[in-house]
Amino acid sequence: MAAIIPPTVATTAATVAVTTAVNATIAANASATPGGAAAGRPPRARRGETYHFKPHNVGRWLIWGFYALVLIVAPLMWTSSLAQTMLSQIGIAIIACLSYNLLLGQGGMLSFGHAVYSGLGAYLAIHTLNAVGSGQLALPVSLVPIAGGFAGLFFAALFGYVSTKKSGTPFAMITLGLGELIWSMSLMLPEFFGGEGGISSNRVVGKAVWGISFGPQIQVYYLIAIYAFVCTALLFAFTRTPLGRMLNAVRDNPERVEFIGYDTQWVRFLAFLIAGFFAGVSGGLSALNFEIVTAEVVGAARSGAYLLFTFLGGATFFFGPIIGAVLMVVALVLLSELTKAWLLYLGLVFLFMVMYAPGGIASLIMMNLRLAAFGKLRALWPSYLGLAGAAATMLLGGSAMVEMLYHLQLNEALGPKMSYLGLALNARSVESWFGAGLVLATGLGLFELLRRQFRAEWDHAQEEIEKEIKRRESL
């Protein structure tokens, strides 16, 4: 009989017999263990074997702890009313820029209308605050920003379903059109938007709870700080979820994502909803902070600011928008007070960043941390100091020429004499222009010479790092 059994059948039968025997042996060993297999205890490690466990990420805990510490200590170090107002605006801007980076950095969606969702969230929050003040709604003032978040979520669902049907340039143009549409409606519907004067309110309503009435700015700041920390943690957690990873895949290779069976439009739409919610929260905090909302909060200038400073901070890194938010408030509040040419300086900074550091400030920080990790940063400090000195010289001469030009155009009635950094300059004097030009040319020449030297040192350090990495991999 064995002679007439095909070889494949015989092989299959032998395999089944061996498998059955192995399973029986495993079951017998498990039942022989004290408590049996039902005890659910992991098997003991044999001699020579070791357990492997994933340690806690201590560095991440330190970073989050430092972030919380900065939010707590900052108003205690800068106690002036201007400083506390700026810190409050920074907290609001952090949430707004992080929500925008969910679209740009995580999803690759260039939006020109993100202020629509933060602005409409601010309007709904200010109306909610008025309802609370009139007694029509029983809601704690501290939860009013959540109402703004749900407003941003609603309008993101309404407009995002249309916007996310396209990607790339069509998506950007759709968001730009929607932004202009909402801004024009803000002047056409004064019942909701309040016209040019906007909608005002009073955040001090009801009885104070534990002495907190949100009248003093320090109390409002700590409320904003709590929201900023929680929203930052939630957005960071989203980047570690399967949906967050899939959003990165849609950004990098949407064709492959569709090939494996995912709907890229649905992934973009879900990310759009989340970004709209957090943008609405930032708008609600802004309404609570300023107690007034005007039409400019939904304008293209606000959306452009989110784009500009998120890019400057570093859209490819999670902490980049936080840096961009700080820069945004400093530029809009402090730099605009120091000089009337602040937009020119801001445009030049953006131009140079696009040309020489497209990854933003965060990428520069990470590259230098890589050098420090391999012990190569100390050798570059002299070059860094030289470049900083040359850049400061160049900036001194160039800004003097810009300020003299602006003085002639905007302050001609005050005469040609002006003060610049404590120096008396004559905007119509050839000596002043020649001196400023000489300083600018000297700075440019020094910067170019030091830049070439720094480039050679940088390339040499990178080569040594690559050799060290290969050496470690070969071990």
C-alpha cells in the first residue's frame, strides 16, 4: 500500500504527525509546570537567557517637565503688565501654530485660511461669554475656550469636507478663497461679527471661585498656560497615533497610501477637524484675553502670520511651531514698536531662512545637537562667534540705511536729523550714508570670508561624524 501513496501525500502526513507530536510535548510541559498553563505565568528564563524591557524615556519626561516649569515660572520672572500680556499671547499663539502645523508639517497641507477657524472660534466664544454674563447660559468662564473649540470643529467639518477633496495647490487655493469669503462676510453680517467695531464682552462674570475671577491678567495667563500645556500634550500624542502616522504617509506618498487601501481624503479630513478644534480653542482664549473680537481675526494677514512663523520655527519638527509662536508675538508686539520697518526686516529674515535654512530654527538646533552628541560642537564655537559678529556689523550698517530711508519718507516734517541706537545721524548727509554703507560692506566681506571657513569646518565635522557612525555600526 505504501508504494501506491503519492510522495506529496506522504510528506504531508509526516508533517502533520511531527506537528502533532510537538504540540503534545508543549502541552505536557505546560501542564507539568506548577499551576499549569492556566496560571498565565510567563515561562522562566533558561540559563543564559535575559529579559529585555523598554526603559522609560527620561529625556522626554525632562523636556515636558521643563516646558511646564517655564509656563509656571515665566510670569514670576517678568512681572510687568506688558510682559504678562505678551506671555498670554505667546500661549495662545503656541496652540494656534501647533494646530496649523498639524496641517502643514504633519499632513503637507498648505492652508491660507487657517485664521478662519481660530477667528470663528473667537467669535463664538465671545458670544458665549456674553450669554454667560447675561445669565442665559450657566457655564464657567474657564470652559468658554472649549465652546470656541467646538465652533472651530463645526466650521472645519463644514469647510474641510470641500477643501480636503483636493491636495497640493488646489487645496491651498480653496482655503484662500474660503478665507476671503469669511472675511468679506464679517463686514456684511454685523449682527454676528459686530461690523468694524467688533464684539466686546466682560470676562469677570459671576462669583469668584477660590478667589479666581479672571480679572487680573496673571489669572488669565495661568488659564492660558494650562490650556497651552494640555493642547500641546494632546497634539503630540496625536502624532504618535496610527492616524497621525497615516497622515505622515499621506504627506510623503499619497499614491502608496491609496494603493494599500486607505482613503487619503478621509485622513486629511480627520486631521483638518482636529486642527480646526485646536484653532478654535486658541481663538476662544484670545477672546477671553482681549475681551473683544474684530474682523481682523479672520483676515488673510492672520493666516499668513501662522504660515510665516510656523515655517520660521520649523514645520518639520513638533517643537518648531512653539519657537515660531514666540517669534510671532515678539515681532508683532516688540519689533513693531521699535521700528516702522519691521515688516521689511521680517521679510528679509524669511527670505534668508528659505534660502539657507529651509528647516527653520528647529532644524538648526537639531543639527547642532547632533554635533554636540559627537563632541564636535566645541571646535566650531570660534567660527560661530565670528559669524555672529560679522552678521551684527552687517545688520548695523544695513538697518541704519533702512532707518534713514524710512525717516525721509515718513518723518520728513521732523527734519533730516534722527537718532539711531544712540547715534545722531543726518538722513540727508552724504557722510551718514557713506558711513552706513562702509559698515555694511565691511560686514558683508567679513561674513563671506568667515562663511567659507565655517563651511570647510562644518563639512570636516560631518565627515568625521559619518566615519564614527560607520565605525560603531561595524562593531
